[in-house]
Amino acid sequence: MYSREIERLLNAGKILDGDSVEVQQGNSSYGGILLPRTGEVPEDVLTLKLDNGYNIGLKFVPGLKITKRGSPAKLAGIPRLKIVKSSLPSIALIISGGTIGTHIDYRTGGVFMSRDAEELLSTVPELQQVVNIKTLQTLFQTASEDFSVENWQKMAQEIAKAASEPENRGVIVTHGTDVMHYTSAAMAFMLQNLAKPIAIVGAQRSPDRGSFDGTLNLICGAYYASLSDVAEVAVVMHGSSSDEFCYAHRGTKVRKMHTTRRDAFRSINDRPLAKIYPDGKIEPLNPVFNKRPSEPQKTSADTSFEKRIAMLKIYPNANPEILDFLVDRGYRGVVLEATALGHVPTGESGTNSGFFDPKMSWLPSVRNAVDKGVFVAVASQALYGRTSSTVYRNLRLLRDAGGVALEDMLPETAYVKLGWVLAHSKSAEETKKLMLSNLRGEINPRLTGDEFLQ
Amino acid sequence: MGIELEQSNNSPSSIQKRRIIMDYVDLGFKCGIEIHQRLNTRKLFCECFFDPGKGETPLGAMRKITRRLRPVVGELGKVDPAAAFEALRKRKFTYLIDEDAVCAIEADEEPPHQLNVEALKTALVFSRMLSSRILDDVFVMRKTVIDGSAVSGFQRTALVAVNGTLSTSKGIIRIPTIAIEEESSGILEKKGDETVYRLDRQGIPLLEVATGPTLKDGAHAMEAAELIGQMLRSTGKVQRGLGSIRQDLNVSISQGARVEIKGVQELRLIPELIENEVQRQIGLLKIRSELQSRHMLLGEEHFGLHDLTRLFGNTSCKLIQGALARKESVFAIKLPSFLGLFKTQLMPSHSLGAEIAGYVGAASPAKGIIHSDEGLKEKYGFGEGEIAAIRKSLHMQETDLFILCIGSEDTCKAALQAAFERCMLLQKGVPEETRRAEGAISIFMRPLPGSARMYPETDLGPITISKEMVEDAEKSRPEPTEAKKEKYLKWGLNLQLAEKMVRSPNWDLFEKLVVASKAPPQLIAVTLLESLVSIKREGFATTELSEKTLALVFTFYSDSKITKAAIPELMKLLCKYPTKSIPEFVAQNGLSKLSSKELIALISNLEGTKEKKFAEIMRAHRLRVEAQELQKLLEGN
């Protein structure tokens, strides 16, 4: 809302946002387009886009005059690019939102998520020179930090449908980068009999700028989906800060490791599946993968998911009553993002400074949780490396209390897997068995060391 | 008044003659300048600091990243034409990262931090120095740039003030805008499709000052540039050295068009540059009428690309021999009725042929063109037979002209297409464009960017400029030149030195040294304005002398540890070995001043007259003895 004085002036002159105006403030006169008010400037300030292109703010002063000045420049809409059929390999494109699917209101600078697929295509016209987009669907336009289980469920169903379409060689899903690695894990577990590559693609920079990284990611994602023989869900993003190549990271072994870098996504405890170049060259990097079957196969989505699960980080002074709270509230599973090899405070490590308060031991709470049927999974906040339930005394105590160390699984992947497994098992033993089975490459039995910090 | 275009004479007297002939007012001459001055603060949107005095990091020691930038949609729903032009080249950009001066923000891997407060304050102060109206809210904008010089594909810029004024000898001129923006990265080299930039200077704050198009002529433009430059330097916040200030000119005549000339290196070249541009525009208009009189309407239908590679199997032209060895080709196009036009001198040493070559170079990797208005035999070693064969293949008339390009097929296509398009434009007159200053002439750089180029920086909010900030800026205005001069005169500088120092870019260094050491200001001034200049001329690297070093040298002098004569010698040595400790250096190099005791001892050890002793001691210990002191001691003896 503008201040009263400004409202009065605008109403008197019948001046609306977008009108071409002349503003007289003191001795100076300014010609330009009146921009809509955003909450960023004080309410007694008018925002104008001057004829020279700059946006400026002008404060109301007594005697300020605003007059309409000819008809404003028609601001054309965002261009759209129609899908053109071609004989290139076909894929399905599913839009779910994220920065890759944003556009900017060039006048105000506001960023909007309201883009449909044809607008997205206009920023990456090259995509249609790489693949034939057989089906295009806008699933949602959500910032991924607001994603919830229902988003995953709907997405898995649509991917399964698109992947079962015989002409589609694979599927590309555009997604926000914040929780991309959670989604990639969710898709990996929910999709059954996956026979084609699923590329999950996003952007760290916005499409309005020349340095938009989404282009390379989409193109490489398209190559992954159409040309590779890896029938797995993968996050396809820049492999370095340069625009040279992308990596396809196994969806259950990937994490966002930087807030803003183009190559924020890294494979953790695994080598990327492949290195993909913008000319279509695909260099396989990982000998372990699910190969595209020679016979067509129908992919389905099994989307049942237990939502009452949580992740808890362990740290000095972590109070186990937090776990008690979750158990009391009916949570059915908890992933402990434990320290190092999978430790929680126990007071029983053998060397004690005398300061440890026995009430801060997590063992009783873990025992209590397990007794009440809550599954307690243990992953490491170190992210890299394998957890253990035997190497130290208190690791064994944790195991004996019922905590289950999950090999080298990422905490985020463990969380997603736990939600899916709990909805599909009928007993604690079955849950444990499934959690420790390598369903979708989320466990790497061989860590050679060259995957560390790559 | 008739306009004579001299076809080939570029001598100063002919320029003089042209000057007399051309009346700028009659021509509808318009000219403005735009000055970009680097500030010596931290970078505009991050905490990095670019130190121009720091030694050059070897290129091999720098990390690199490569990017490809794409054209994006401007506000009006269409791609910016300049951006589209660049995209045609599909170039790869490599950026070298010097970690001392570059962080993730320059590499477009982190969003910008808040606008540098010191830089903003400097902009506000300067705005008040020009009596301009500071805006109530300042918005940082993104200005689309995709020639690779801005890693993100845009340059951040913010308008700070409007409607300033500047007094000149030819009246008051308007300064419509004062903006603050970030410096772009520095181009290192361009190899075909790849351009290499260094990121260290990206993000340095630039103060942009623009005049209106009301400058009366070249001399007026030069004066305005000098005045603005001096005022900028008086803030004490400007960077010094090569590249720290850039001047761009805008020139037009009524029948011509607005042309931007970027990167004027020396102010004294401005009058000539402007004149040459006016010449060029007049020349283009003349060519247009000539084409009309030849009844030649050049259209798309006249474009015919011919592969003439096979004609040069036995050529003695070295250029083509080399190309054929590289499996490249020779392509040609014909320009009907264009005979002789490419010889037209648009500017000194710059024919229409050279002008067209400029467009070719900007649109393709081709290094140049060959055309039939040149001496094909003398210049390139073409054979008579080859020339005839070319003419035959192209079905040329006597009055036609051909253009050849040597290179890959793609390169030749792009090159000749660009040449042809520019030739078609000759019929329209003068196109609006951006050119690059090279000495006193200019070369085509790119089409003038359209207005659909700026949109708000979405990562930062607007900055409210409070009444207090404006008042502060008003109060912080630096001492005007006259007051400074009076101050220097009071300090003991003679009039000539005082006037020189006031205009010198080192005035603030001078004032700091006066305060830091207790040496006489006159001596410091002479050293800075004269001794340092001659030392530099002798080839010494005076940029190695930091403020701290100079202060120490002068302190040494005022502590009577060295003589006045020793100062230049000491400085020469310090240029070579800047990190040496001065006391050590002085002792090791026999520069320490002889004490009175030592002098007396010397005097007593010598035989002869006072004059003889004086001469003897001065000869042997010139740098260690103050003549006056020695004289006094000899008298006293």
C-alpha cells in the first residue's frame, strides 16, 4: 500500500502501474514507467523505470506532481517455444518447479515461479536439437524447499507412466536444487522395475541471465535420458564450475554440498554414474549400475510412505529427551545423523572426564524407542565413509540397544528409504532386513577412496 | 559550404585544412563524454581488493574456469540485438582466477554482498561536488552483457544522482547522470572462438559520469574530461595507474548517427578522435550519395558466395598458400558498381576497405579481407591470370568490386555475409554503433545496444538514501582546487610547483608524505613531480616505491641520515630492490651522510686551499655531503 498522499495523487490522475509518466519532484523532472509497488521500498516512495532503463525511487515531497505521458511501451509476454516433432530420440519432460523454471518480471525484478513448459523451452531452445520431446507435463511449480511426500508420490506416478510409454527412451524431471537429492532418492525407491534412465535436473543460476547453468544441465540430462543405458534415477548437474560437462549422480548417492556453486551436487561414497558432455558423449564412470533391459518392461510406482519419521543430528550436549519426545508423539522411525562412525553420547566410551551426566546417555532412549517399535537407524554426519557397529565399545552398545548402523548410506537417503521401507514392512525384523539390503545402490560395499571429496 | 574529402592525404596540415572547412554547428554536431573511474576501495559487491601495485601473478599460476554465455530475453520480450549479435559467434570464454583478488562472487558462484558503503559514499560526495540531485532510493540493476566480459552475463550498475552541472570555459554543461557500477573482467587474448579474460579486476567499483550531448567540439570535450578527471582525483578515493580511468565519447552529426567510441586512452587525442569520427560520418554520407548516383541498389539478391579455392592451385600468394596447406578455402563475393569505393579514405590511414574489415573481424574469426580496390599484385602476390579468373568466375563488370576471404568455409561465410550486410547499409548512411578507440581513429566493435538491456538485480534490495547521508556527503566534499593551492603555497611550495601539484594525480600522496615525514614540503614536491619522473624515464620501476617507502626515505633525510643528493640515488636502488631495509641499504651503498665530526676529520686530513678541499671532498663524497654544511665548516676552520 502506498502512503495516503501518493494514493491520492495516483487516483486523481487516474494513473495505474505500467503507465508512462512524468514526475515532477522539486526542481527535477523524471520520465519513465510507473512500476508496481513492492514491499522493498518505504510506502512514501514511488518506483519508476526511467527512459534510460534504470529503476529509481522517488520520495513523496509536498508539491510532487505525476502526469500521464502518452501510452506506455507494451511489455510483451515471455516468449514461448512450441514443441516441434523430430526424429531424434524421444523423451518425456516433467516440470516440477525450481529456479530452472522461474522467470523474472523485468520491470520490478520480482521472481515468479509461474512458468509453464513452453516458457521453459524458450530459454533452452537447444533442447529440441538433442531430443524429441514426446510428452511434456507441468506437474507443479513448486520451490523444492516446500516439497512434501505427496509431491513425491504424484511425481513417481507420472514418471512411471511416462517411462512405460514405449516410445520414451527416458524421462527428464526439472526440479529445485534444494531437496533434489531427497527427491532422487524417493524416486529411486518408489519406482519399481525401472527400465529407463530418469534424469533429475535443476539450475543454480536463474534463467534470466546469460550465465544460466540450466542449459547445460538440461542438455546433458536429455542425453542421459535418451542415450545412456543406465536404468537408474540420477541427478544430472554441472561437474565443475565451468560449462564443460555434467555428472549423472546415482540418485541415492548424491547430496547438495554447496549453497550456490554450479557443481554443488556431488556423489558421496560412490563414483558418479557417468560424465556427460554437451556434444552427447557419455563416459561411463561406475561399473555398478542397473542396465537398461533389452526387453521392454513396465515401470510402476509403489508410493506408500510412512510420514511419521524424523532425522536427528547428534552433537555434544545433545539431549536424548528429543528422541523420547518423538517416540511419545508416535513417530515410527528416526534416522540419527550420528558423529563419525555412528556414535551417540553414552558416557561409556571408557575414558570419562567426569563431566558426563549419565542422563545424557542416548542408550536408554534408543532402547526405549526400539522397545516401542520405533526403528532407530544410524548414519554419519561425516557423510563420507562407512559407519560401524563394532569398532568401539559404545558402538556395540548402541547396536545392542537396537540402533541399526546403515553402512555408508547418506543420512538424507536413509531418511527417505526409511519412510518407504516402513510403509512396506510388517515387522521390525523385516524393516531391518530391508534397510540393510542394497535396494537401489544406496549402499556401496566397496569404498576405494577415490570417491572422497570429488 | 562545400565539404572536401581528401582521399589520401593525412598530413597535419590537411587535418588543419579540414578543421577550417568543417563548421560543427552547421553539421549539427553533437558530442558527449562518459567517464568511468575506478575507485581504490574494496570491490563493489564483495570483500575482495584489487591492488594495482601488486606484482602480476603469472598466468600459469592462475586457476581457470570456462563458460558459454547465452542471449536472454530483454524486458520487451525480445533478445537484445547486441546480445544476439554476440551469440552468433558462439564463443567460449575462459576466466583466469587470481585468488588474491577473486572470490566466488566474481566467478558467479555466490550471490553479491551488499553494495560497498565506502564506494557509495564516494559516489554521493562526488554527486554533491557536481551539485546533482541524489535519488531517494537507489536500485542496483543488471545490464545485459554477453561478450564475456561479465561472467554472469550482466554488469551490476546503480543510478545514484541526476541533473548535475559543470562549469567550463565554453559555458555550463549538464551532467545528467552519475552512476556506480562494477568493472568488467580484463580481456587477455582472443583466439578464434575462444576469449580469455582475467577476473581480478571484475567487481572494482566504477564511478560513471556522463555529460549530455552538448559539448561544442573536440577541445571542449577534452576540457570537460580533464575537469571531471581532476574532480574525481580530488576525492582521494580513486585508483591510479593504467586503466584506472576510461573515457568514452558519443559523437553524431545531423545526417549521421550516434556513434559511441569506447576506451579513449589519452585525453590529448580527443580532439583528433572526434574530428576523425565526424570525417568518417561525412565520408559515409558521401559514399551514400555516390552509390545513389551510380544507380546501384544493393539488395539481398546480389549476394552470391563463390568458392574460388580451385583457382589458386599454383598461386604465389603466400597467404593463400598457407591456407591451402591448412586445407582452408578461398571464398569471394561481388559488389556490383562498387569499383573504387573501398579506396575512400574515411579517416587518416583508414579506407572504407579497412572499415569493412572491422565488421568482418567482429563477426567472424577471419583476420581480414582482400578486395579488388587494393594492389592485389603488389600487396598479396596475386598473378594477372588469377585476377582475371576471379573476375570471370564472379561474372564481373568493369565497375564491380570483389571481396575475398581466406579461411574455413564457416569463417568465410560469416565474414563475407558480414561484409555484404555492411555494404548494404552504406546505402542508408551512417549506422549507430559502438567503436573502439585506437589512437586517433576508431574500429567497429558492435552494434549500439538497444534500450532493452537493464532489469533489477533480484538478489539485492533497494538502498534508501537518507537526508543525513546527503548532508554528510555535502559536508565531506573535498577541498576545492584553489584552496588546495593556497595551502601548498603556505607550505612553502613556489607557485609553479603548487599549481603543478594541485593538478597532479599524486596530490594526496604528497600531502600524506608531508605529514608522515618532517621533510620540507618543497623537497617532497620536487621529488614527486620531477625526480621521480626522470628516474622513471631512465627506466627504473618507480611503481615499486610504496608510500611507506617514500615516507621512510624522507624521514631519513629529515633525520640527517642522508643528504638531499642521495635521495634520487636511494630511490633508484629501491626501485630495483623494493623490499630491502633502508638503513641497511644506505649503509651498504655508501649513502649515509657524513657527520660534522667525520667532515672535520676529512678537512684536516687534506692539504691545500679551502676551495681545493671543498672540490676534493665533494668529488669523493658527493652523495654524502651537503655542500652548504661543508662550506660552513670550511669557513669556520
